[in-house]
Amino acid sequence: MKKHVFSRLSERRDRRRQWRQTFAAMLQAAMIEPRQIEITHQRIILEKLPAEFHGFRIVQLSDIHHSPSLGEEEIVEASRRANELQPDLVVLTGDYISRSRDYIAGCARALGTLRAPHGVFAVLGNHDHWTDGEMMLRALTEQGIRVLSNESARIELGSSYVQLAGIDDLMVGRDDLPKALRDTHGDETRILLSHNPRIIREAARAGIDLVLSGHTHGGQINWRLLAGREDRKTARRLRRPSRRLMRGHAQLGSTQLYVNRGLGTVVVPLRYGCPPEITILELIKPHTTGVWPD
């Protein structure tokens, strides 16, 4: 009997030791991962895309969250890597700072090093407004970055164009999609910048072709990896429809959505199974000059 009890106690100690070792390894990985930026290449097939825009490259950065956890020099390095991708256009989808106005100038200065032939465009996010949205807007504008606040811009290439619209932040109630689309038409290719991906339903009703968003950080901690395959209850929760807006590519009707995982972090400076991201989106016109999408 005593031998059996001793064996059970020994097994429990072994399990606790193994759990502590696993947790320590995961914590170490979660502290390292915020500095491991991943370049994600996503092809976007758009039926209405003008033939001249076939292969057009858009780089997206989001959720910079310049703060003690992400310094100006790191944002400059991310911008350098984005420039190396030789984008035709750069888009920024909000939340450039956290906590203090002191970070606004540095973040705008670092993002001001981004370069693309068709310009750099941005929208604001909830953290920008919670800190000082007007100051953030002015700082970006001074760096040559055009902030789209419920408005659109025509991106021209040869004799063709696409419409790039941007809305102010949904969470703080500053979004106005009808106003942003006022100078566009449904037969044009329309790309929408929205910090919050929850605009997708309204965008789909409006016939938007592509929505580019951030806000979620991709979840920042990938709980699916932490939960393990045997935890069926957690796995079901993670498969809920709302989780599909968390990261990557999704589609509602004919409207496509891409949610960037962001560069920075909030609450805790940790990431696990969800590295920071710079996205290169390649626009594809199907059946163009014998080039067929995969």
C-alpha cells in the first residue's frame, strides 16, 4: 500500500516538474517571438481588377504600438524590411502608439521612412484616439503619409485606377463607410482600410472588394497551441465564427478580408505562436495574359 502511494506521489511530482519545464520554455519563446517579424505573402484574386494592376504589390503594416516594448529603432528596421519588398503601395492600418503622446513623434518619424511609388496611406485606430488622434494624424501627415478619414483616394496606373478608401476607427464610433465611399462606384475595384475587421459585414453589403485590417494582433497568444488537441471544449470555442476575423485571409460573400497580426503588443509584451507580421499582398487579375491563379 505504501509503495503504491509513494508511486502516485512520485508521478505527481514528475508531472509538476514537466509542467514547470514546459511553461518555462513557452514563456521564454513568448518573450523572444515579439522580435521575430514574419513576412507573409498573400495573393488576392480580384475579378474586377484592371489588367494594368495585375501583380500590383501592397505592403501592409499594422498595430505598431510604439511604447517601451517597441522602440523607434525597431520600427525603422521594420520599415526598412518593408521597403526591401519593393511595394507599389504601402498601407498602415492603425494603432501606432500606446499609453502616451510622447511616442507619437518617434513613431511617425520611423514610419516616414517608408517608400512606395504610389504613396503611403493610413487610417487611425482606437489606441491612437485614446491617446491623441488629432496629434497622431498631424504627425503622420507631416511625414508625407496620407491619413484617410472616411474618404477615398484614386490610385492610378496607366489609364486605369482602383479606389482606396479608409474609415476612421469603428470602436470609438468615428467610422462612416457611406461617406468614405461617396466618390466611388460599385463597378470600380474598391479596397478599404479599416483598423477594426468587424466592418466586414457592412463592407460586404456595400460591395467592397477587399478590406485590410489589424486590431486583433492575431490574438497575440495562440491559445490553440496552448490548449492542446485533447481539450475539445477549448478547441470548439476557438473554432467559433468570431475567431475567423482574428488573423489572415477570410471572405464574406464576394468581399475578401485580410487581418494583419501587427508589429507590437498590448497588455503584456508577449507573443506565442503568433509572430509579428509585415504583409505583402499581390493583387491578381484572373486569366490575365495566360497567367492563371493557383
